Amino acid sequence: MANYKTNPNPNYSLFYDSRGEEEKSPVEANEHSTVEVNSSGTKKLVFFGNANKVFELEDLLKASVEVLGKGTFGTAYKAVLDAVTLVAVKRLKDVTMGDREFKEKIEVVGGDGS
């Protein structure tokens, strides 16, 4: 597992699988978000808000998870990565928008309002 930082505020992440879509360029990171793309270019892990990248996609997939709720765009989970790292994750389904539109939506959701 990755080396985690103690953070009293949970990290908020979005995960989506773009399999079946045309190849697109990765979403760019800014002060509100960072993005990880696996080697095939299909799965993306987006961190936003005050979150620092403190874990890898592999760590998230191994975590103890609890379903928080299901909505139109996907399922929300609470994931416990270790004794000090708790994250909220939204796994999006049927993402058919391009990376630029996705990035804009993430900035709205994860932005600090400034």
C-alpha cells in the first residue's frame, strides 16, 4: 500500500471507467483535481477539493468499502484504506462526455467556490 498522510478531512474522489469510448486525452490536473489513468487509458481516478493524492487505484480496489447510496450517475462508497485514511468515492457509470466536459463538471463539484 501507499504511504498515507493523516488528514482529518476525508478525501473525495470520482472513479469512472470509459471502456468502449474513443481514445481521449487525459483530463488535466489543476489546484482542485489530479487524475490517474491506468496503462490502457480507460480507468480514471480523480481527486478534488483539499485532497492530496495519498493512494493509488490499486489501494482503493483493495479497500474495505460500504455503499453510501446510488444515484442516476453511479454509486457512492465510503472506503477505509487504513486506520487513518477514509475516503468517499463516487463510481460513475455510463460516462459519455469528453474529458474537457468531465473536467469542467469536476471543477464545479470539487471547486471551493472562488
